[in-house]
Amino acid sequence: MVNERILVVDDDREIAGAIEKLLIMEGYEVIKAYNGMEALDVLISNVVHLIILDIMMPRLDGLSTMMKIRDSKNIPIILLSAKSEDSDKILGLSMGADDYITKPFNPQELVARVRSQLRRYLQLGDKDCANSTSKHVVGGLCLDSDKAELTVDGDPVKLTAKEFKILEFLIKNAGCVFSAEQIYERVWQETAYSVENTVMVHIRRIREKIEINPKEPKYLKVVWGIGYKIENIY
């Protein structure tokens, strides 16, 4: 069985090398790239299961690289940045990142986040789940859990791994209202502390992808003061 392969992208070769050693010790395969253009080249010819992506890089920065990757791939992306402001984190998440870690980082925290993202991604991508009910339909939304695919009125829609998991959770529980904390704990599988903005950003991104008019949503509704729900449309 091939080990999970992780692409580490950082123009600081010392940091990239340190992350590589850390991940190899955990049993992962690692490919390194030192700027966004190199990362895109790696993805053309290699199967990669997760990307650790620095934001500040020459030639093509991390956010621009991530947007290009998101045009065609749903691989989990963990952003690395020296910027720790909430606004920077929200921007990264809103543009398609699945997680955000600030430098300097705790090596064991990085490993835990990598492990968590890979577990969810590989579970979503597992097409051999014989016992799962694969498809969930709400109105014009059709979500296939086994294939990690979503169509809206028959048209395929690309979601990040985190967006897919949030929508899957809400669709499976259509009509039920969940707070931001409940959504976070269910999807991230971590204790929720001040997570409203994080969840809100993902909800907004999902709306932009599934709603004809995101300002007047048909499916993904806010229940003011309580949380979010998928309208139970037949």
C-alpha cells in the first residue's frame, strides 16, 4: 500500500526540510517545492493527498497557487504563514484553505492537523464503502458521499474538503438547525472556541457555489441567533 503523499511548498528550504523530516518520521511520503510554480508542476505528474503551502513565496504566492489548484483539485490544503491576525486566517479560509497554521508552529500540532485532514479526505474519497448510503438529495442538490461529488441542478460543483463535509453534515440533517460550534465540532472534530467567523466564512463560500442568489438563499439558511440549516426541499 502506498503511503499518503504530502507536498510541502515553502521557499525557505530549511523549513521545508524540517517539515519533510517530521513527516517522514510519521510514515508519510514527501515531495518538496520552493515556489508556487514548482508546486503546480509537481501536481501535474504526481498523486498528492495533502498540501502544506506557505503564503509568502516568490514567483507565485501561496494564495494564488491555492486558487489555481482549486480550479481542478479538491486536495486538503494547510496554509503556513507568519501572519497570525484573524483577518489573515479568514482570508485564507475564504479562498479555499482547509486549515491555517501560523509560524513558528508546534511540530506535533502540525502532525496532528495533517493526520486529521488526511483522515477526512481519504474517508470522503473512499469509493469502496459498501454499507454507506451514497447519495443525498435535497431539491436540486445531489451529494454523493462515496465519490465526494456535488451537483446542483445537474451541474457539477467543486467544493473544498471542508466545504463538502459541512454540506454533507447539513444535508444529512436537512431541516435541523445547528450552531456554528456544533458544526465546527462535528466537522473539525475539535473543541470549538470562538469559531463563528471560521464557520461563517465556509458557509458563505458554500452559498456562493450552490445558490442562484447567495443573498436570498434557497437551500442554506441562517436562523438568526441560533445557527444554520439546509432547508428540507423535496
